[in-house]
Amino acid sequence: MAADSTNMVVINTSPAFEIKIFSNPAHEYEIMIVTRASEALQSAPTCSVSQGGAAVPVTMNFLKEKYYAGSYRIDPDQPGKAYIDITGTDLFGMVGKGSVQFTVAALTAESRLSLKTPDGLATLDIATGTVSKAAGLYMLSRSDLDNGGTKSPLAKILPSLLKNTVSTANSSELVEVMPLEEVGPSSLRLSRRIWYTASVKNLNLKVPAEKVHLYRQVNGKWIFVGGVLKNDRVTAQLGGLGKLALMADLKAPVLSNVSPSDREKLEDSQPLLEGNLQDSGAGIDPASFKLLIDGFEQTGAELGSDGAFTYQLKQALSKGDHQIEVVASDKAGNEIRQAITVTAPGPFGINELISYPNPARGNSVWFTYNLGQRPDELFLSIYDASGDKVDKFDLTDANGNQASGKIRWDLTNRQGNRVGNGVYFYKLEATRNGKTIKSRGKLAVLR
């Protein structure tokens, strides 16, 4: 019987290359080129970058299986489209190629031009006076950028490529909607803002559209740019360069370190109001800050650049409960309205002044006092029946300017001698804002 024979046909295909690029923040105009081959190669692929017609070879180093990387410094004096070409050979001798493009512009103070990414999805409109001296500018297409997200096939190896690279992690307050282009170098200082327009079709938003804005990455942190999102396009003015993305901020600012605290009983009817507002997403809009007392906005209340505020009440609060409310929004429109209730004391006065035991039969006597408000100065003087001063206490420092407290008298005079039996008079003097009030009492010493 004749043996059956089977014909096998093996089809070899050329290797394909996925190419991603990203800027190196440690070196101006330098980009990293990372490629992943679809199959094992005989050796590292060849790479060249063409600017102005001349092809510059780039050495590609092996990273891990099928991954290779190299670096190239963009020549800012060679404007126009630039091409990155990669060629590699698989184990069967099949040759494959891959290519991506980026755009370079040479700027001067007189430059006025419109610059597009190679894929045509984004445009920069640059007016005269945008830069003060000659400089180069480049645009990297969003499809060619590796954004380091969880969906990126290169995400696990990109952090190890550059020791000096900044983190691309987003703030916990921001939700990434769509990564966009990169315009560099980020170190280039602009004298005028640049108009940026980009197509953002098929967003499939899962967050409110009014919370979506353009952000720019600066030193690893996403900074709010703003812009208008309408008809599948985003338009914004860039005050600086860097990686761009659409982000959504859904969280309001957070208020902390508030003084006085909620339900606090005040010792001063004109307290100093303090607090701190923080927002790690879009950032706080300083113009939105308001401080209200019982529903009335306080003039002169301002928010510092660090989010802190300090405000001295201009008028004393009447005795009783009062509501202090802080209102602020971040640049994405998320608002915080947080209120506390405080209890204000009555008018400045001495509510209580007592000596005990009275009569004093031992070696000491205590004086307790309670004022309506915290004094600036507080003194207790003791006199004998003839009106001569026996002793005097400065309670301002002794009790830390508190509105209430006590002091012990050891029944000695200012020379340290024990006083004799008899009747003594004491006087409490409290001063606040230049106003002095007094209260008197009588004490008997019987040993």
C-alpha cells in the first residue's frame, strides 16, 4: 500500500513594528524612541531620523524580548516634517518596516504661522511676538506618544528607561478622558499664548462634559489650561508647552485647619479667622473665594497663592451664636460651601472676681476671675486698710491673656514679709483695645 503524503505550506510574514515616542524631560529637544517587534528578530532593528532630507542613524538597544529603544536630539534648525524609520529582520529572513512622523518649526520674534501635527488632528496658531528670541518647537502626534497608561503595551518598561523622567501619574482628583499631543520643549518660555485646536471625536464621555478641560503636564503634575469643548473639538490658549490631555475634575476643594473650630465658644468677639483650601485637581480659582458671616460677605477677605486665608473681623460679633461660611470653587467649577457655628461672648467686662477662702486663715488665698473677652493687659493689685499697695500681679503673662483664670497670693507683701491680720482690698484692672475696666473686692486675714 502506498503511503499517503501530506504537503505542508508555511507562510512567513514580515515583522511589524509598533513605534512610540516620548520626550526626555532631563534633556531639552531629546526624544526617546521605543519599538516593539511583532516577533523575534535576528538582531536589533536599524533606525534613522530624517530632518531636512538627511537621515541620522539612531542606535537601538535591546530592552527585553521584542523591545528596543534609542534616543534622538531634535534639530530645531531643521523645520518641517521629520520621519522616524525602523527596519528589522526576523529569524526567517523576512524584512519589516515601520515609520512615524513629527513636526518641527523654527520660531523667531517675527514668526506668524500655523503648525499641524502629521495626522492633522491638532493645530497651533502662533502669532508674532510669541518668543523673544529664536527657538525651535516640535509637535508629537497623540497616536505616536506613549502616555504610560495601563492600556499601553510599553507601560511596564517605560519607567525604567529614564532615571530622570518625571512621573506621568495623574492626580487622584483627575479622571483621564483622552491623551492628546505633546508640544515641546516644555522649557521654552512664551511671551504670548498660543492657540491650540484639536479634533476629539468619539470621546464617549462617562463624566459631565462641563467638567472636562484641557490640562498640561508640568514637572509631572497636570496643570489646568481650560479651553472650550464643543462640536468634537477643543480650543484653548497655551501659556506653556508640554504633554496635553483632556481631564475631568469631579471633586470640590477641601477645607482644613479652620480656626475657630465648629461649636467653639469664643473668648474674643473679633476673632482671627484662618483656614486652608486645597485642590490637587484643576486648582482653586482665587476669585471664587468668599467668607460670609451670618450670610453677609466680608470685604477684604482674600485667598493666598498657597490656599491659606487669614481674616481679622472688622466688627465685633454680638453675644450669641453666629455662622461663618467659606465658599470657593476650583477652576473646573466644583464648589465647596462649608459652615461652622461659633458662640460669641458678651461685651468686654468683668463678670466675676472672687477671693477664697475669705476670711483667709492659712498661708494663702486664691483669686479667680472671669471676663467677657480676652484682655490685652490684666493686673491684680492688693491694698491694706490705709490704701498702701501691698502686692501687685501681672496676669497678662501669668495666664496667657486668657479671659478667665486664677492666681495665688501667699499673704506676703512686696518685700516678702507676711502681712498682718486685718482687712485688705483688691482691684482687678483689665484693658482691651485701649479701654480699661475695673472691679474691686474686700478680703479679711484672720490667723
